[in-house]
Amino acid sequence: MTFLTEADIEGLLLEQLAGLGYQCTSDAVIGPDGSAAEREAFSDVLLVGRLQAAIDRLNPEIPSEARADALKQIIATVSPSLIEENRRLHRLMVEGVPVEFYAEDGTLRGDTVRLIDFSDPDANDWLAVAQLTVVENGTNRRPDVVLFLNGLPVAVFELKNPGSEQASLHGAFNQLQTYKVQIPTLFRTNAALVITDGVQARIGSLTANEERFMPWRTTDGRTVAPKGSAEQTVLVTGVFERSRFLALLRDFTVFGNNGDGLFKILAGYHQFHAVRHALICTLTATLPDGDRRVGVIWHTQGSGKSLLMAFYAGQLVRCPELTNPTILVITDRNDLDDQLFATFAMCADLIRQTPVQIEDRDHLRLALNRASGGVIFTTMQKFAPPVGESVYPPGRARLNSQPNTTLAR
């Protein structure tokens, strides 16, 4: 019987990434001692030349001094907390880096420097590096494969040999935890962590515990790979196909704080694909000849339905065809209303606004008196007519007549 070695798994991974459009190399080539060095020292984890080239390429209209300032904001560490720094840089990666500069007429202007082109994967620089040696505070570590997007390290793969009893996914997870402690600068811009033995494969966020490293069971959202099949192939294609990875980075990543500190969440495959399909259905239903009915998503207990709804709301808010929609979330229980509101409040960066929780019937009427925009939470009982009346006041009709109001029940 032939067993896969770690080198075999690494080779298969790089071959698959190359097929997805990544340039593949090793630290023996781009490292400080490499034949085509792109790092001045083993402590350098940003490929500054590639990052600078991407900034210049994506922002030709912004003066070079402002572009240089944006680069400095990425290179400089602001917070000693890795997760706080990751959150700061995630925002800059998604929204761009704010800069100021003097225009030709002498006025001070503000603008945003893009680090990533989310609309055109080909406009970005995609690189996979094997055996990247990183030295930090005297500690030498060498992650198996690191993915770079425009010179930013966005994913780390830790590989283990499936034929070894000592080398397991648990061991790979623990190795990543060691890396985060000993070479934390590699993870400042991290978007995903992957552990795999070539057969089993799991993906998690920067703060995910081992239970939260989950498989990714589909590439297209329609066909789910059967249990027992090679998970690495599905996960790599399902997540790291370039357009999907850009979507995961921008639209399906959130940060929260549960009182014990900041944490980061990545959508699961079911949330990712359900939301993308729901958006398509929403656009169809809201066409002039649409039937105004988006559809139903069935959830099982513990499947993350609150987050799924928040991801969906984020897509609606970002979608230009919906022209700044009003999103009304209706439940039939106060505890469920509180739960969903807390999740959406945590995802305020994603939905680009602070949600509103309705207190009573008068508050509901006031909140709905708007032309567009807003994320509003209420229980269905608050739609009852005022005391002494039998008909809900005018204004409720706009829920059915306005093209940019979406109801989530």
C-alpha cells in the first residue's frame, strides 16, 4: 500500500492552486537567500514589492505620496493584540486605506486607496509559497504553504501525513496555535487557516477553536460531497477559487465580542452558498415584473441562522440594484428578537449601519416612516392597531409597495 507523505500532499495542494490561477513558488526562490529574492530578511512577512505594485496598479489616480502613506499604514503595527490588528487590517483590505493629499488647486482632499480589486480577480496578484521560513524574536518557524494576495499573507495551510499516528489534524491545529504565538506578524492580514492531511481538511478563522475548524463540503453550492470523499480537493476549490475567496473575505467575515474578548467568524459553506443564492432570488423577485417573493431558507438547530441572516443583510445593503433597501426583520418572540438583534449589532461593519430594535407600536410607525435604508427589528405583535382602532394606520402598505423593502421572518 502506498502512503502519501507531507511532500506529496504539498505537491498536490500546489498543483491544485496552480490550476485555480495562483503562481506557485517556494521560499527557496523568493526568500532572502533565494534565486529571485522578494524578502530582505526572514522577519519580513509582507511581500512589499508586490503590495506596492498592486497599490500603484489599482490607484493610478491617487498621488504617489498618498499611495506611499497607504503602504506605511499597512506595514506599521498599531495594536499589540493580534486579533485587534487583524480586525484593523481586515477593514483596510475590504474598505480601502483612507488618505489625504493636496490637489493641484492646493485644497486638501481625502480619498481611499484600494488594496484589493474585489470585482476582477485577474487584477490581483495571487501567489502560493511553500515552506516559508519566518524568524521572529529569535524563533524560526516554517509554515507549509502560505497564500499571498497582492503581497499580503491571507491564508496559512498546515499539512500532516495521514499515514502517521502522531501527525493528525489535531496536531496541525496545535501547530497553528504555536505559530500565532511565536510568529504573530504572519497573521496580521490572515483571512483563513487550513489544516489537512490530504484526505480530511478543515478551515477556520484566526480565533477559531478546534471544534470550529469545519469541512467545506461543496464547490458550487448545489452538489455536496459525500462523507468519506477527499475533503482537501473540495475545500481548496470551494474556498480558494479566486472569486469565491474574495467574496469570503469581503462579505462573509465578521468580528464580534462576547465579553471575553474579540473573535473572528468565517461563514460556513451552507451560509455562504445560501446567501448568494438568496441574493439572486431577491434580485429576481424585485424586478418590475417580479412576484415580490424571495423564498424560504430552512434551518436546522445550531446551523447559524442568525449569522446567515446577517450575511444576507450585508449583501442586500451592498447591492446597487436594491438602492439602499430598508430591511425589516420580524419574529414572533421577544427572546428571538433579542438574539437576532444582538447578532446584527455585532455585524454592524458588515451591514454598514447600526440596527434599530423597535420598542413599541409608536416606535415602529416612526421607524418605518422613511424613504429607504435602515435595518429594523420588531415582533409581529407590534403591528397590531392602536388601542381602540381596528385597522393599522396608513404606512403599513408601503411594506408591500416599496421596491426596496425586504422582509425577513
